[in-house]
Amino acid sequence: MKKNLFKTASLAAGILTAFILTSCDDNDNMMMDNNAVQRTITFENVVTPKDFVESGSFQGTGSPVILPGQSVSFTFSAGKTQALMLATMYGASKDWFFASKQPGIKLFDDNGNAVTGDVSSQVLLWDNGTKNDTSGQMESKPIAQVPNVNASQLMKLNLMYNDVSSEFTLTISNNSGGTANETPFSPGVWAVSNYNGSQLLNSAPFFTANALSNPEITDIAQMGNISKMMMKLNVNTGIMTGLSPALVVVYTGDKNPVYELGQTDAGKGLKEVSQSGNVSKLQTSLKALPNVKGVYVAGTAPVAPGSKVMTQFTASPGDKIAYVTMFGFSNDWFYANEQSIDANAKGDLTSKTTLFDSGTGVDQYPGAGNRQSLFGGTPQSESKPIAKVGSIFPVTAVQNVIKVTID
């Protein structure tokens, strides 16, 4: 079937999310009896979007200050369109700091290839405008580039990239020794803005050029103190996600027809749900099973934060229900009910829901992996048993991402 790129707006937060989906058949009510009743199941995306998907700090070894001749490295994840913003004080100044232009250092070229090697040309030196450069007296001027100083001659930036993990390693070297602008660098901060399928959630992290400064960047520029900025980053950093349309199946018997924990993917369509939100193949496979009484799909496009989808289904006494929806900003994760559910139950089913890894694609940092469908990628293939998602990534608790209810 023809593939379509769907983008859905969240009315509550204005968040967009993207998946590659294939159009699917209408809900199918396969079997009916006189005792059947109709229910409505709802899937709601309750995640709170954060500005940054990942953030952190860096400092020298032995001493927090990075002296001339010293280097420091840190590793972070990113996908196409995402950028790295960093900031550190030009120590031999009243209120200067190093940072790039907004939204940060460009990590991928226009063809989607990772940028590696020397990226020093992307670092600039800024005057925070809060202290007079000569007297040190307080002043209030907009943040502006420092004239007549080439920041890239003082600070060398080198990028390495791991395609499998979609991780970059940045090495910052203090090359200012022996120049007219010899200076130590203070401890610094860095961040990668969340991407929602359409744009970065924060396209001007840390500061706005040609505008007055803020307390967080002022502390860095004047004292090399990153405490306030780190507090702000910690509050505004977190993994977010969209959800795919949810497939719902009514069945009989004890075996969940959607997946089997501890077994490798059976090739019936779960891989397609977990990697791209495409429910069509699984829908067709389930219809052919003798114990399946109905297959339904809630929604026709991705479910953004603050949005919800629902579908009606028909069930008889003794029937069970199972459901599955993609954790959209992943390589191959899905939400599904871990526990068996009576199809005639009512109320909140969220506690019965678990986040699983289908084992069909190599994992990358959620919302920052270049092989994720969010960035138009295809996961690197693997074959592992279906398992619960562990703690390797700081994923938000299930109840803070998805809410499932039956009325």
C-alpha cells in the first residue's frame, strides 16, 4: 500500500509529531452474538513535552577550569535537524562567553549526513552586556558578538559520530595559550533540543542574541557558575513521544494474539507497528486467527501530546481484549497490555500497560536517534526476544505517557 507521512497537531500544546504510516482498513467486527455489548476504548497521550531531549555539563580534569592546552570530551545523541548548544565562560573577561549561533552547532549536513571533524568555525565569542569590559561596572546592553576576536582560534571543537547509536562525541580543546587572548574556560553546559516531527521545541536555548541577557547565562558569563543554568536544564529536559494509532483486538482463550513475551517477533506485523506505527499487516494477520472475534483501530494519524483517539468495539461475556500502539520516538518500542484484560471491563487500564521492545531494531536514544521514523530513518535490523524496556534510557513512567480507559 502507498505510504503516507502523517503529522498531527496537539491543540493543547501545539506539538507536532511524525511517523511513517500505511493507511489501514476500516475497523472490522468479525463475529456477533446476541449477548454482545459495545464498549469504547480511549488512548490518550498525556506526556508533558520538555524543551530538551538531553542536556549536561562539562569541566576540566583535576580542576573544574579548562586551562590552555587542556581538553574535555562528552557524548550526546542527536538526529537530523537537531543541534548542540553549549556555553562556557571566557575566563579572562568581565562577562564574555563562548557559544555558537542559535539553535546550536549543526550536526548534520543538508543531505542528512553526520558532520564530523573540526567544527571550530561554529563557535563564537559573545559579550553578555552586563558588565563594562574595562571598568567592570554593571551595565545593561544586549548580548552581542565580541568584535575582532576569532573564537575558533582559541577553542577547537572536534566531532566524532557513531552511526549505530546515533551518538556524537565532542572534544573541546583550549588552544588559547600563547595568543593575545589566552584564557581559561569555565565549566560549561550543553543541551540538545527536542524535535517534534516539524521543529525544535526550543530554537533559542540559553540566550537570545541582540536581546538582554538572563540570570542563567549571566552567571556563566560573569563568574563561570553553571548552577542556575543546570537547574533550568534539569527541569526542562526529558524524553517525549507521540503515539501511533492503536490496534485493538477482541479474542478468546489465554494467549495474547499481539505478542509473546520472551519470543522473537513472529513476522505478523508487530515489527511494523513498533518501528513505524503501521498497523495494517498486524491487522490482516489477526483477522485470520480462529480465536479472534474483532480487530479495530483507534485513530488514523499519530497521537501528539495532549491528544487522544478512541474506537468502539463489540465483545461478549468471556471475551478478552488486547491492544498495541507505538512509542513513536523510538526505533522499535510499543505499548501493550501485559496483563490479560476482560473485554467487558470498564475504567482505567493504564496500570495493565507496559512498554516493550520488539527486538527488531537496534535502540537509540528516544527522540534523538537518526534511524528512528521520527527522522525518516529505518532501524538497523536485529533479532532479539520481545522484552520489557529497561532503564538504559531515562524513559518517563508509563502512566506519565499514555492513559488507556474503557467506557
